[in-house]
Amino acid sequence: MEKNLSRRNVMVGAVASAAAFTLSSANVQAAEPVVHDVRIKRFKFSPRQLEVSVGDTIRWTNEDLAPHTATANEFGWDTKEIIKGASAEIEVSEGMETEYFCVFHPNMKATIVIKSD
């Protein structure tokens, strides 16, 4: 009788472990990519520093009359000209440049911080 009880306890424990593993692995899914908005207004990028993850998208929207760009300092990526009311996007990739400026107005500068997940 004691052997049957022990086998039963082992089986119950195994089933409980399998259920716990299934639940925990369901919570370890990768986060969905996020779209981060950067406003260009009064000749400034807002926010000036943006925290993102690889796979996210950054969208710049120009609210000024003048055209602007968001261009990596070493020209590794560029939104090209963004006119008033228009937007441009880039997808965040591993190792991409994180300091950027406006080609038309070099005093406009901002930073991207890529989180290591």
C-alpha cells in the first residue's frame, strides 16, 4: 500500500511540474515591438532621449514649418526630409547608431538608448 501511495505522489508531482513549466514558458514570450513617437517642434526633438528595444519602430513627426531630418551622426541611417505634418520611420536594429541630428539644423540633436533585454 505504501508503494502505491509513493507512486501516486510521484505522478501528482510530475503532473504539477509539467503544468508549472507550461505556465512559466508561456510568460517568457518576446515582447511585441513598440512604435515610439518623436515630435519635432520648435526646432527640437521631443523626447531628446528615447529608450527602445531592437525591433521597435521610431516615428518622427514634423510639427514645424521648416523641413527636418533625423540622421545618424555617422550617416548610418537617415529619415530623409520630413516636411510639415509628415512623418518618417525607422526600425531599431542591433548595433545601429544612437546619436542623431537634423541635417538642415545641426544644432538639433538627440539620442536613442537601445535596451539590452
